[in-house]
Amino acid sequence: MKKMIIIVLSLVIIGGGLWYYIYNGPMKEKEGKKAIEEYMTAQNVNLQDVTELRTGVDFLSGVYIEAYVINADSENEYIYSYSRNSEKPYDVNLLVMKDGSEQTGKNVKYPKLTRE
């Protein structure tokens, strides 16, 4: 009986871990790519005119991140992060960086979108 309980608990833990990995890995990446692409399109970014720097999922926070250099504004690095239900347009947050400091206003060709 004790052995059966250990087996069942092990299966539940392994199943939960596998579900968490699949949900926060491939599924979050798919949702994030689509949301970020829609956000960039709404910003009037030419998607053929970007250089992808890095992508990935932060498994602890469940946030999907993509970093780009947009060739029309190559001095800045655009970091898009997707988190479902973030109360941001398209559930995407944008951080624009140049030499380690955040850029805003006139220094940014493609500014953050605001929720209407």
C-alpha cells in the first residue's frame, strides 16, 4: 500500500512538472510570438526590417521575451515581453534600450502603444 502511494505521488509530480514545462515552454512561446508580431504590426514596424537578437521564456515568471534591433532605428534595442493578462496592449510590454539605459520620447522611432 505504501509503495502504491509513492508511485501515485511520483506520477502526479512528474505529470504536473511536464504540464508546467509544456504550458510555459512551447505554448507560451507560440502565444508570445503571435502577440509580439501583432504589437509590432500595430507599431507600423516592417517585420522584414528587423534583426532578432534573442528569444526565450522565463519559466519562473512565465514571461516570453524577444529582443530586436529594428534596422530603421538601429541605435536602439527593442525588448518585447509577453505575459497573458498583463493589462497592456496585446499583453505585450516594450522596453527600448540604448547603451544600458531606457529610451523614451523623441529618442524612440517606435514608441510603446497605449491602451485605448
